[in-house]
Amino acid sequence: MHLIIVQNPEEISQLVSKTISSLVVKKPNAVLGLATGSSPIGTYNLLIKDYQNNKTDWSKVVTFNLDEYVGLDAHDPTSYHYFMNHHLFNHININKENIHIPSGIGNITENIKNYENLLENFGPVDLQLLGIGENGHIGFNEPGSTMDSKTRVVNLTASTITANKHFFDHESQVPTQAITMGIATILKANTIVLIASGSKKAPAIKALIHGKVDAQWPCSYLQNHENVIIIIDQEAAKLLEQPKTERKN
Ligand code: F6R
């Protein structure tokens, strides 16, 4: 695992957006695995700026999102479909047919099967962007998830529901289930870039880097992948034993 500790979330966004835009320039038909949540918003903002300023061409890029809430359709402002359109896809020249996000409505069993098949057909994902939950989840693979897990429906933990309530009017509106790519699905990506900022993420980052591989900290499964880049700020790094600081300016 390659650890990069930067000063603040803005530096994380700069580094990750440069990594993604360089990949898209180098490989115009790149397959990207994308995340939602607060962590990647700054990165997506900078990718939009890059598109506007440098005309980076997204027309052949293929994307797969990690997860979606069960029961929310694409028009629901709290769905991850809506999030991705609002924060990235509506502002770049991506071909809408190349966007893949698990559907949380309709025949869920069928949706899940189709999603894994699509990933199989288009994959491997060149670069998978991940955030991390305070409880160490990646995607919505909550504690207890197994290393061989595939795309499936999961029950969200109370901690995840509380952490995500700020996207909703009230905590009671946060769906209790989601569809998520599994751990095995995520680990198939060629490169994984995990980002985290703030002290609330520090215990999960400690488990990811110093812990043993443990289903109670699903992030620790990333130790089994050969090409993981962890980009975090100093707050998220504060429980690390011997932070290896590599400054990028
Ligand atoms: C989102 C996802 C989640 C988030 C995680 C962190 O697609 O898969 O694992 O990355 O919950 O969320 P934020 O960034 O809001 O702290």
C-alpha cells in the first residue's frame, strides 16, 4: 500500500483529480469505479473545472458506481444516481450509456446479477475511487462482510445511517438497505485510490494500515491488493504509528 499524507482535503482533491484526468487523457476509454459521499465532491468539482479548462474528453470513459440505496429512484435527490449527475456527470461530456450505477428499484435480484455481468464484461476497472466509513466500510460493505462478497443487498449499520443523515432532512429518511459492489468485486480493480479526511476517519485508517485483515474492519481487506494508494489528510492520519509523509505539491 502506498500512503500519501497531505495537509487538508483540498490537497486530496487536487491529487486525485489530477490522477483521474491524467488517466482519462492517457486512456480515453478508461473504466472508472466511482464513489459518492462527501469525500469525493472536491475531486469531482476539480474534474469539472479540468473539463471546462482543458477539454478533457470523457466521451469514451465508462463508469461504475459502488453503491445505491434500496428504494430510491434516480430522480430522488438523495439517491446516488442523482448525486453523481449533480456533482459530476451533468457537467462533463460523458456518454450517459457508459454510466453504470446499481439500481435500487425494480427487480433487485436481477439488477444485481446484471451489474456483476456488466462489470465482468467491461472490467477490470482501471481505477477504483473509494471513501471509507468511520466503521471501516468500503462501498457499503459493512463490518462482517466477507472477502469473497460480490454485488448484493446489505443492511446499513446504525453508525452508517447516522453518518449519512446530513444528506437527508431527517435520520428516519435514510434507507436502511443498499446495493453495494462486494469486496471481491472491488478488489478486481487494477488500481484502488482510497481517500479520507478528518479525525473521525482516523480509527478506520489505523485499522486499514496497521490492523490485521479482519472482517470487522472491511477496509483491511485492501491489504490483499497489490496496488492501493491511500491519500489522507493529517487529521485522518493522526492515529498512525509512524506516518511516512510524502508531500506532493
Ligand atoms: C459511497 C461509499 C461509502 C463512502 C463512505 C464515506 O459511495 O461507498 O463507502 O465512501 O461512507 O462517506 P463520506 O465520504 O461521506 O465520509
